[in-house]
Amino acid sequence: MQTSLAAKAPFDILASIFEICAESDRKAPLRLGGVCKSWRFIVHGTPRLWRVISIGARCEYRKLYFDRSGSYKLHLYMDNPCDIDAIEDVTDRIECLETPHIVEDMPDLVFPALTILCYYDSSPTKPTGESVNLSQITPSRFPNLRHLQIHHIYTKSICDNLVLPLESLNLTVAEDSCRGGEGMLAACSASLITLRITRLFVKVFPRNSSITLPRLRHLQVDGWSKHGMGPPLNIYTPVLQVYIEGGEGQHPEEPMHRDLSSATHIRLKAQVVPFSSIPMPNVRVLQVKLDFFQFRISFHEFQKNPSLLPRLERLEFYSGWMEPEQIEEARQMLEESVWRGRPDVKPLTIVEEWIEDVSIRFIECEVCW
């Protein structure tokens, strides 16, 4: 009888494969351990396979995972916030926690190892869940919290003097929570490096508010409102490197962020390219989503003024908002164009998929439940 390759594989290799399985399926350790005796030996002898736990599971399963994970840091999914008592004995081991919200009468627990906290919603583009009381997110409760994903904020629940040393923030802002979003940004303004704002409604922050994010390098603004994305954010970002506009909502009349003087990689979905109105002296890669009419305007402006975007190396136009005959005409315009005074610029392109990788990696709970 021939022996399968899986049976011959070394312990360490199979353990690594099983760990990947456990990250995408919390029941993987139980299922893999039931295949054969050798696999059960590997599963029981690899504590890190048991560190991904659903608190909604039966009590005996929770205890099994807590015990078999040894001293490894835990990634927990708590579908029912009222189950908070079930994790009281392991709060010092929790590295990542995903939950809809935290109950108002939450016990006085401290999470010293927690670095990632995700308040999720079942419908990220249509508010359905409970609001999050920001007064519960404090350095005394989460002393090592660095990455936060949050939806539906109470508008009057944050202290003016609160300081959170967050490095990344993924913030979904509904119309009734703009004050909470503003307070959240102010609390982590000194340390924030990566920020994503998803706008479900037009209004985000009051027009008279302004926030400086001195360390922010990556900013993404996603719009999902059919009424547009509203006025630009009043945020100052002196060291910004990457700026992206995304989402499936109506494209805005102008970029949602105007302080782009330091950015080197920019992706816009605005109706016009702000060559003159918004300084972009350091941009090297510019990607824009335009209809054909706005493409022609932007193309001619860029062609006739060689001083625009002096450090630009690549300019890409997205074809998704053009008809087939318009795409062909746009490509012909680019092929016949002559670029004087721009020796470093690669040929301008009409693309279905972006050529240059302009992306932002957000650290969040990535376990599939």
C-alpha cells in the first residue's frame, strides 16, 4: 500500500499547514485531529493551533481550547457581548478580540496583552448594530491597544483629555456619530500612522473642526452614500505618503482630503484631477477614476503644462467609467501625445486593473468565523 505525501510530511510542515487551516476555520483542530492517529498527535502537540477561539461555543469546548493553547496569545470572537464573563480568566492572554460591542455594565477587566480590537457589524455599509461607547476604550483597560476597528460611535462618550496610543484606526462613521469620530481621531492624533474612514452618510465632521495627524503616513477614505461623499475632511497630514479614495458611492466633486503635499502615491475617484487647486509636488504615482469627459479635460491640462506634478513617474486612468468606444479614443489620444519636459514619466495608460500597487495594509482581525 502506498503512503500518502501528507502522511510522510514532517511534523513541523504539517503543523504549519494545520495552523493556516485553523486561522480560516476555528473548528479545524477538532476536524484535523479526527482524521488519523498521526494527525491527532500533531494537533494535540501544537498549542498554537488552539489559540483561535469562538466564545459562543459550548463551555467544554472553550475550556478545551484555553487549555490546549498553552501560553499562546489568544484571538477571540465574541458574538454575544454578554458572554464577557467567560473570558475573565484569560484576559491576560487575549491578543485580538472581535465583538459587536461591549456591554455597558462590563466588569472591571484589564486586557494587558490586547493589541487588536475590532467592533464589527454584520452590514458594514448599512448600520444595524449597537453603538460603541468610547468611554470604555481607555488606556487603563487596554494598555497595549494599537489597532482599532470601530463602528457606530456614541457622540458624547469620549473625554476631551483621553489619549490612546493607536497606530492604526479603521473608522466607520454614520451621520449621527460624527462627533464621536472627531473625538476618536483627536484621542489618537499624536500616534496614528494608518487611518481608514468609511463614510456611510455625507456628513463626517463639523466644518469648523480641524485635526492634525503629525505621524500619519497612510490614509484611505471610502464613500458609500448615494448622495456623494460630502465636504473634504479638515485634516492636516504633514508626512502623508499614500492616499486612496475608494468605496462604491457617488464620486465626489473634489478629493476628500486636500493636504497632499507630501504624498507620493495617490488614487482619486474625484470628478476632476486637481492639478492646480491642490498641491501634489511629491506625487510619483497618480491613479484616477474619471468619466471620458473629465478624462479629456485632465489629459489636455496635463499635456499643456509640463510644470504640473514635477516628480510624477506614472499616471494611470481607470477605464471602468467609460464606454468601449470612449476607451479606444482615449487610448489613441495617449498614443499620439507628445510629452515634452517629462523625461521620467512612463507612458500614460488606460487600465482595467491598476498597474502600480497603491495599497494600504490594515492590521485587523482577519480570522474567518
